Amino acid sequence: MEDSKLQDYEEKFYLNCGFATRALHAGEKVGRPEHVAHTSPIYQTSTFVFNNADHGAKLFAGTESGYIYTRLGNPSALLLEAKINALEGSEVKKKNPNLRVSTLAFSSGMGAIASTLLAILSQGDTLILGDVLYGATEHLASNILSKFGIKSVEVNTSDLSAVEKCIRENPTAKAILFETPTNPLLVVTDIKKVSDIVKSVNPQIKVIVDNTFATPYLQRPFEFGADVIVHSTTKYICGHGTVVGGLMTTIHDEVKNAAYTVIKDVGGNPGPFDCWLVNLGLKTLPIRMEKHCQNAMAIAKYLEKHPKVAKVYYPGLPSSPYHDLAKKQMKDFGGMISFELKGGLVAGKKLMDNIVIFTLAVSLGCVDSLIQHPASMTHACVPRDKRLKGGLTDGLVRISVGIEDIDDLLAALEEGLALV
Ligand SMILES: Cc1ncc(COP(=O)(O)O)c(C=O)c1O
């Protein structure tokens, strides 16, 4: 079969395959003309060779497709983008074959979020934000977007009447961005209900979901009405702590085209080697996520019963107010847990400084377990009163549960907590 026909045929075939098959095979032949190496090569190059002057001119004029310069596109990035289209978009595409799902890869999660917002919003527009977000996302809205005349307002997206009120009160809103589950309190938002409210009150507003904590293996926001999905691939998608990267996936061509212009003119494209590493990580996403979820559930249950633990935040626990919603919206509950020790910050510091296996480091979603203190680390740039209002107390500890043997993780926690 000709290359282009084979690619079309494969794309359609993979639409009906399971998640693990898509994670391994989707996109693998995109941008790979030679079909020689079993693992796709890293196109570690800044620029591409033109066949002759006419060819170069046609590529620049857009009358022929191909690669020019890595900021404008690179086969290693294209493969990753095609795979994410298949992982985030296959279910919705099966229902609506005319839907076009497009992904752009970025050099970081923040690069993806900032470029997406710059693509959608203009001076005078309003951005609605979930009220508990990764610190840099909040900082971006209040310190950078504000300089360009983009106003931001916050709303608790798990309170549907507050969402409706906020949309009615902000007729200049063009986007709503929220995380679900949130970092670090694991608050779950009903994507379908929020999307329905947004579309019924102001269909102009794009619903943007930061799907970093869940990954497309556990939750696919397009199936619930989202318009745009952003990821920090630094986390579970890469999974090995080797890359800082990001993605934006959308079902709207105009969003993709505008975000592409931002990459082209502002930069923010990922390096080819980083794309290759993220793609490698994606191949094992399903089995990694299964194990992260299994381990996290066992640890959450253990912590909930521990006499030194005041509160555990994990949507997999039946005691979580988000348990039923998470069960409906997610395949499983993820690998992130936050908890409050009865001894507050002093006890938390003692645990973080003494525990074995769990590495004291920010970031999350690595194959190995990490532990950190949101108030002084990931969320240090959120003003204290606002942090406390959102339930993010000084004594909160966050763990990213890895895929180690569960008995060893439990033993490490038992010993660490005994010292508290
Ligand atoms: C939910 C969420 N979104 C976005 C980001 C930003 O991603 P990056 O660090 O890759 O820029 C993070 C980082 O921790 C995050 O936790």
C-alpha cells in the first residue's frame, strides 16, 4: 500500500483499538518516511534540507507540505501529537467521524497553558479560572495576562450554581480553565455539567480542562463536552521524570491554528529528544497508571486509619465528597494523595525529612514515589490567605505514589510516621 493510504488505513483501524494498543502504535509512522528503524528516530535537527530552491519556496508558500525548521514543526513532535490525538480523541471521533482532533506539543505544561490562553483571549476578554490551580497558572493570569488587558475571575467549579452565576456576570468571558482533579486537594469537577452550563449560557466560551493529574487513560474531557485539553507531560504522560513538556489538544481548528501561530511567533516548541522521551513514556502509560492507582488506593486507606493523620484527600476513598463523581467521570482515581497530619507543619517536616523511598521533590507522576509540602513549595506563590481559603493549609503534605511494591511503600510510611 502507498504510504499515505497506509497511514489513513492505520489511523482508522486504531480508532477502534483499545487504549494500550493506541498508546503503543498510534502515530508511530507519522513523519517517518524511511520505515526502517523499529523505534522511531529522534529528528534532532534545527533545520531541514530542501530538495532545491523551488521546493523551499513552495514549503514557505504553504503550497507543499513538509518540514522547514524545528520551531515550525518536527517529525518527533508530530508523532507525539498524532498519538495524543488518538488517546484523547478516539472515543469522540468514533461518535463523530467529521470531528478534527489536533494536538500541539510544547516545551512545558506552562508553555501549553500560556500559548493556549494567548491563542483564545484578546484584550478586553475575561478568563474564568477554577479557584484552586497550579500556582504558576494563577500567577500567569494575575501577573502576565493582566498586562495585556485580559481580566481573570475565579470560581469554584465544583459549585455549579456559582459557575452559572459567574458566567452570567462576565459576558466578556471567552474561556474557562480548570483542573480536575485539582493540585493538590484532588477536588473533582463535573466536566459534563460545567460544559453544559457554559454552552447553555454563553456558547462562545471555550471549556479548557487541565488533564495533567488524570491523563487520557483515566479521563477524557472531550467525552464530557470540553473544547480544549492541556497537559503537563512532565508528569504521568512522560512518567520517568526526564522531561519538562506540555500539550494542548483541541476539537476546534481555529484554536489549533491560533496556538500554532503563538508557537511560530513566540516559540515554546519542544525539543525533538524531549518529544521522543515523552512518546516512549506514553507506550507504558496504561500499565503505569493501573499500578499508580492500585498503590494510591492502598496508601489512602492506610493513611485514613492512621492515628496521626487528621485528613486524607483522595477521590478513591468512599469518604471523599468527590468519590461518586470521580467514579462516573474517571476510569480509576489516580496516583496523587494529599494529607494533613495532626501535628501540622512540624509533623509534616519531620515526615518529609525522615521517610525512605519517597523522594523529597516537587513534580509528580514519576514511576517512583515523591513527597512534598505544597504551602512552601508548589503553591508558595499563592497568597497565604487565599491558600487557606482554598483549604490548602500549612500542614498539608502531598505524595505522588509511584509504582514500587506496595508493601515497601506502606513500610516506609509506617516507619516515617512513627518518627512524627
Ligand atoms: C496541574 C498542573 N498543570 C500544569 C503544570 C505546569 O507544568 P510544567 O511544570 O510542565 O510547566 C503543573 C506542574 O506541576 C501542574 O501540576
